[in-house]
Amino acid sequence: MRALAFLGLVACSPDIATGAYLCGPEQGCPSGQVCNGVDNTCVIPTSAMPFACDPATETHEPDEDATHAASLGTLDCANAPILVNGCLAAHDGADWISFVMRPDCTTGSISASIASPLAFEPVTVDLFDATGTTKLAGADATCPNTSASDTTGEYADCLQQALTPGTSYTLRVTPTGDANCGGSCAFNRYRLTVLGGR
């Protein structure tokens, strides 16, 4: 009787198809699968590819400091969201992005949210003055509609801050230093969404 029960359990064990799951934190995957660096899915080891940044996201390199920041141009008082697809490769300490708050706004503000795959090292965004020396706001994941989600396989962070019209600012995207697989997954892709407001 025990043998029959055991056989029943074996027959019911799940057969997880390759590519069916997004990788968990630190490239976590079901037994017998590994994280595919190309699309953050769990696959059989023989089909896994290493992590790589899309060359289209790296056209502004070097952008490791405020002096070499990629420009978003002028941020309108109330604009459609601006989407930046970026990537922090291994040993890339930061991506900097500059913008100017439109001068004819009566008041101004920014909402910036960032999302990155859970599989690799989390990234965050901070707001600085134009020179990159004075930090004005840091991400804290308390903005509306921004949270970590197990269903999307992403970690999310955001910031909101009042701005002075006609003033230049910079945003800095950096690794958090957490969950980097002991250095073997210290890289990540990200989507940064920037929205100006009155």
C-alpha cells in the first residue's frame, strides 16, 4: 500500500516547462532550471544565455557622472510620461540623466519610477541638482501605483519632488548593493519613467 501511495505522488510531480517562469530574486529558479540572462526566464541549463545589455540602451555611455549625463531635454509642466530603457552592466556604477524644468511653469514637480527584474541586482533612482553634488530626493517606493510585484517578476521604486521652474536637475540610477548573487548577478536592465507636473 505504501508503494502505491509513493507511485501516486511521483506521478503527480509537476513538469515545469522551460521558459514558463520568471526568475526569482538572485536568479532563483525551480530545480533543474537556471536563469536566462536574456529574458529573465527559467530555462534548462543548455539553453541559458548570459546577461547582456541591449546596445540600444547603451548609446549614451559613458554616463557615469553628472557631467556626462544623457539629456532628457526640457520637462514640461504637465507632460506625457517619458520612458527611458536603460541597463547597468557589470561594473557600471551609475547612469546619469539630466533635464531642465520648463521655465514658464508656475510650479513644477517630478515623479520618477523605476522597475527592474527581480532576478538581478535591484536598482534605484535619486534626484540631484545639476552638478550631481546635492541630493534632493531619493526613491522610497511610496508613490501611488508603484510596488514590487511577484506577478511581473520586477522590483519597483519611485520618487516625487517639487521642482523650481527653469532649473536644471539630474537623475542618478544606481545598483542598491543588495541581492547581487555574491557579485555574479551585479547588473540589471531597467525602465525609468519620468513625469512632470504642475
